[in-house]
Amino acid sequence: MQNNAIGKSFGRVNLLGEHLDYNGGYVMPLQIKLGVETKISENKQSNNITIRSNDYDDIFEAYNLESKNHHWSDFALGSCKYIRDKYHIEIKDISIDISSDLPIGIGLSSSAATNISILKSLVKYFQIEISEVELANAAFDVENKFVGVGGGMMDQYASVFGESGKVLYLNTLNNDYEKIPLFNTSTFLIIDSGIKRILEQSDFNKKKDLCISAAKKLKVDFLSNISDIEIIDSNSLNKNEYKVAKHVVTENKRTKNGKDALITNNDKYFGRLMTESHNSLAKDFEVSIDELDTIVSLCNEFGAYGAKLTGAGFGGAVVTLVENDKVSEFKKNIIERYNKAKFI
């Protein structure tokens, strides 16, 4: 055991493949430079676990690790419980201090970055040897089983295996991935809509349940196993099941095409795929809101190659692709027309 340990992790923006990570499809997250740092230090003044974060005013004292508190500290509690149960280590007399410059609740994977950061600091503090795959799996376990957000593995893999300047093209069916360089003459920009969202309070899990129900009726393990929406008999699904299936199947195709666009340096085509993705998320998957739709429209009006919501939706941020020499004017125009916009 060390006297203190620090773990650092980063957020991500997803360029294509929204809501595919729990449907066994392809996703394209890009690691960003903003992130979370967690410091763990010995604290003999308390027999408990003291948890602090620069994003919140309160300090949390953990007396046990058996249940969550529906509180920001749940990621720390769940991570401690995972390490305790997996490695049979008594966890007490420590302070967990979380420091982040990653915005919360806008779809940049602040939760996974926080979770990975905490786990990294815990394994360093207790001198545990763990592989990167095991680290990603541990974070997935904490978020799904303890915190209760039923997402896939994209965020954890983006945080652990991502690299600034390269897209992580990830097959969430088997977690195979490759890294693809970004475009040279255009830039991905992230725009905070000013509308926060918390997944536990949204319809996220309801959407996942619809996907599971549709896949079961179609007799496939995952909706992404279906190659073309045209082969689905719409009468075999209810209206909402068909709409989520349509998004998943078409989005999976868009993501595969996005890989080709990156490799061939076709940023205009990639941008069109982004806008198509947003339209599908808004009309079929129904996770957009008016503010996100407005920003996407403004991006395209002011010369972007394309734009889409990023993350789960229900608020949050938009990612857009803009020519390098138009970035300054583009930012000015967006802020003038949508004054809550903030570029990340």
C-alpha cells in the first residue's frame, strides 16, 4: 500500500455510432483533452472513506459499501466495493479527492472518466496489477451493476484505449478496435447546448429495453446483427420497437461508412453521415431536444460539413465538423445565434 496515488482519465466525444454500444454495433469515439484526476491518500483521522470532488460542495463519508446513495459519490463507492470484493482488500482510512475539468452531463463521458480515474488510483494505492482490459471491464461493471446506468463498453474503452488525434473505431460485439487518424483540413468541434442531462433521470434505460425487446422478437442477439432495415417486417414489431431498430441498423451502416470516409480523407461525406445520424437520433430514436436540433441546423447553415448530438441525448452537446480555415468565423456565428452555446 502506498501513502498516496493518483489516477488520470479523459473524456470522449462520439462521432458516429450513437446508442450502438449496447446493441453490439460499431462506434467511433474520440478521446478529448479534458479529464478527471483522482488522488487517494491515507487518512487516519477517519475509519471511513472520505470522498470529495471539485464539482460539488458536499463531502461524503462512506460507512459501508453495500448500497448506492443515488449521489455523485456512487462511482467512488462502487469502485471501492469492486476492488474490495475482487481482491479481498479492506478499504478504510482513505480520502478520495476528485478533480475534473470535464463538464458534467453534456455527453462527454464524465461518468466513465471519473470511474476509470478512481479505479486507476485505487489499484495504484493498493499496488494491484491489472491489465487495461480488466480496468475497462471493472469500470463497466461498476457503472452497470452498482450505479445502474445500462450503457455499453464504448466509454470505458475510449477512456482506457483512446488516443488524442485518432478515432477509436470499436466493434462493441467483440471489443476489437483500431485507431484511425483524423482529417488534416477540417476539425471536430464540440458545442455545449447549456442543457444538462443525467442518464439515471432520462429515458435511457427505456430505450435500451426497447432495443432488447425488438432484438428478441427478431430472433437476433443484437439489433446490429441485422444488415439492412429493409429485411425487417415492420408488422413483427410495435411502432416504438421498429423505430429504435431502424436507427440501430442504419447507424451501424453509417459508422462503417464513416471509417471509409476517414481512411480516404473524405470529410464532406463524413459530415453528411453525421447529420444523417442526428436526424435518425431525433426522429427514430427520439433522444434529441429542440436546443440540440437548433444547434445542428445552425452548424449546417454556417458551413459545417455536418453535425449531430453526441452521447446519449436528452440534452448535452453537439459535435460538428468544420473546415480549419472557417473555424473562427463559424464559432462567432454560432454564439451570435445561440447565446447559450459554449465551445469545449
